[in-house]
Amino acid sequence: MGLLGTLVGIIGFGIGVPIGLVLGYLIFIYFEPQDVIKDPISRAPLEEIDSNSLVDLLPELPLWVMKPDYERVDWLNKFVRHMWPYLDKAICGAIKSAMKPYLAEYTGRFKVDSLEFEILSLGTLPPLIDGIKVYESNESQLFFELALRWAGNPNMILAAKLLSAKVTVQLIDLQISAAPRIVLRPIVPTFPCFSSVVVSLMQKPKIDFGLKVMGGDLMAIPGLYQFVQELISKEVAKLYLWPQTLEIPILDNSKARVKKPVGILRVKVLRAYKLLKKDFLGSSDPYVQLSLSGDTIPARKTSVKMNNLNPEWNEEFKLSVKDPYTQVLELRLYDWEKVGAHDNLGMQVVPLKQLTPYEKKELTLGLLNSTNNSDSHDKKPRGQIMLEITFVPFLEDSKKFSGVPDYARNGSTKEAPADNLSGAGLLLVTAIGAEDVEGKNHNNPYAVVLFKGEKKKTKSISKNRNPTWNEEFQFVLEEAPSTDQIHIEVLSKRRGIGFRSKESLGHVDINLADVVHNGRINEKYHLINSQDGKIHLEIQWKVI
């Protein structure tokens, strides 16, 4: 009976299993569950789906798909992926160097014997750039925004020896989603062609990570996970969310920065005594040439005093100063000649670092043949020169210098002395470039700046409709040009000899009231009498 029952069970199992499978298949095919909701969107063609539904279907769409002004940068992601092992080592090395002084502060305190990174690695998964948007700017800078995501597998272990016991803190499973804005500024003619990188966040970042202490998951504590994530995200946003920035210097100031004027040097050439006699049948016809070291602006000159070895000028000059700590005033006296080179009567220099801002200094200087101490010609007396000299910083730069009176530090000129040039200043005009300028006969554009009867011009760029000049012109004024206009014209000059050697490509007249009120403008102006031409100008007004 036992054997028979076993045989019947085996036969029943062999027959029942196939029948059960067939019945289950038929039920699955012909009977659809009632709680399943049909989604018409998923069956619709892609071009008929609205953007919100598309995002619901594909929540991880890259930004370049949803926003056409963001560009796809697969090439950059591929580059980062191939370079990641080396970037990992470089970044980790920079982190260790940057964190070393901070970690050293805690060594020896709170019973901490040592504090250092035991393991520091960013893992094998590089960040992903979903898209990039580049902005145009009139400024000397380049800035762009990134859509950055990083689901990494870093391994960072910070080990501390506390009371002879080793305590480890490990960071794992780091995930970051951020939209940084990166600005490369200013653009300079020195590799890598920008002096600093400025980073800011355009929205609050999303940060997620795991944290283990002595191998135990600290984030498993109820309520701690959400509190820590929100706290870190909030603190990062507080430090770097725009307009807050992080500036990373790339080039040192001596190489990177194109120095701008910080003040005016007021020089009054009074007189000279006992100058050398250079003319064969007379005495000398002296004049003084003044310039600042490191300045590309042509030297200033006094009038010529004919047949005079003790000339008196009482002529005043104003020179723009870019670096009062290194620049020197160079004074050179010459004997004017109608024909041939002018004879050297002597020279002298005045280091600007010896001057106190706003303090008038009277100097009587013995003239030398040259600044070379071993020059044998300096043993011969060459006479003396007398002058008054005052360094007046611009109000916005006055706090950089010691010895500045309170009225200048407070930005007020009400208490300034009468000879402080109150209301005077420096007008800086930079002709950056032009766009779409075209002449009828030739195209060698240059810009001419005309202001208060003074005319200055840029170099000529041969055969170019979009020239770049980047040339700066300076006008020292006794009062703010609130009611004045400046005339700027773009011209083209034929190379060689021919008819119609000059041709106007357009001009613009600019009221300077906005410049005086705002201190600076940087704009592209449409040229009058030009079809599509524009000129790019930066104009600044600096008050002393």
C-alpha cells in the first residue's frame, strides 16, 4: 500500500505541474489586473509629450536637453574621465597641503596627540558636467555656468590619536549637485591669460554623504542624517552662494595686473641755478623734461628759456601715478638746439616712496650727468634745480597709503586745504576695440580721441573690420567734466601713397555726466555715419 501510494503521488505530481503552468500562463495572458492604471503618456509619441510629463518620465535629463542655452560638453566629460586618476592625486595633494595648518592647530589641544589623513582618495568615479553656459561680457573677463553632478565613491579617513587611542572618521558615498558660476578675470597677456578664478554658487547645493566613526554608521542615528545634510548645505550656501565668492589667485600681482593710476603727482618746476654753458657763442637754452619710470605716456616738457644759466619757469605739471612705492620722478635738463641733438645739462631722480600723501615738499637737487655713481663726469658741478612736489591719491585709493589725513580717509573734501586740487581728477579713456567697421576704399582702422582740444589716437590695425586696440589715454582735469562731451572717431588710413588717404568709419559723442556720477562706464556705442559699426569704450573718472 505504501509503495502504491508513492507511485500515485509521483504520477500526480508529474501531471499536475504541467497543467498548473499552462493554466497560470492562460490566466496571465487573458486576465489583466484591475488596479493597474494605463498611462497614455508612455504610449504617446515623444514629440507630443509636454515638458513636465517628460521630466516625470525621465527625471535625470541633462540640462542641455531642457535648456537650449546650455551646451552639451561630452568632450569635456571624456577628458575629465581619462584624467581623473591624475586629477584625484593632484586634488588630494592640494587638500592635504591646504588642511595641514588647520589640522596642526588642534594637535596638542583637547588631548589630541596627532591629527592627519590616513587615507584620502576621491574614488574612481569622476564628476559629470550636464551642460555649460558661456556669457558675453564687456569686461576683461570670461565667465560661464556649469551644471555639475557627482555621485562619487571617495574614501577619506581622518585619524586622530586621542589619549593614546586611535579614533577614525570616514567619509563615504558622497553625492553633490551644484550650479557653480566660474569667472576668469582679468584677462591678461601672460599665460594662462587670466590672473584669478572666481567661483560662486547660483543655487543652494544638494549634498549627501555617509559618515562612519570607528567603523559605525553615524548617519543611522534617528534624526541626525537630515539635520547634518541641511546644516552642511546651508553653511556652504552661506559662504559661496552668489554674490558671495571664492577667489583663487593664479598669477601673482606683478605679472597679472595691469596697474591702474592710484593718484596724481603734482610737480611745479620753479627754477635752476648755475647751469653749464653749452653754446659756443652764448650760454645755454635750457628746458626740463619730466617723466615717471615705467610710464608709456610721453614725457612732459617746460618752455625753453633762451640764453639763460639761471632760468625761472614756475610751471606746473600733473602726472598720473600707478605705483608710488616703486616709481621715481625723472628730471632731465637739456640745452635746446635748433639743429641737431639737444645737449644734456644734467638729470636727477626723486623716488615717490619718499613722499607723504597730500604733503607739499620743496626740493633743491644737485644735477648729475647720470645715476651711475662711478661716472667721472659727475665730479663736474652742473648746477641745481628747485621744485615743489605733492602726491595726491585718488579718494578711492587713499586708504592704501599711510599718512593720509582724516578728510581723505572719510571720502570727504570739505576739510581739504585749498591747494589740495579739490574737485580735480583724472579722466581715463580706454579704446578697447570696434566691431563691423568698414570703409569704402580701405580698412585700416584706428581711433581718435578728442577732448578739450587735446587729440590722442590709437595704433592702426591693418585690414581688419573688428580691430582690438586696448589703449588707454589720460586727461588730468582741474574739475569734474560733468557738462563736457568727449568726441571719439574711427578712421582708416591708406597704406602708402594714394588718393583719399583718410576715411571716416564713424564717430560718437559721449556726455560725461554719467561717468562722473558713476565713476566708470563700460559700453559698446553705435557709431554715427556707420551702418553697423560699434566701438567698445571704458571711461573712468577718478577724484583726488
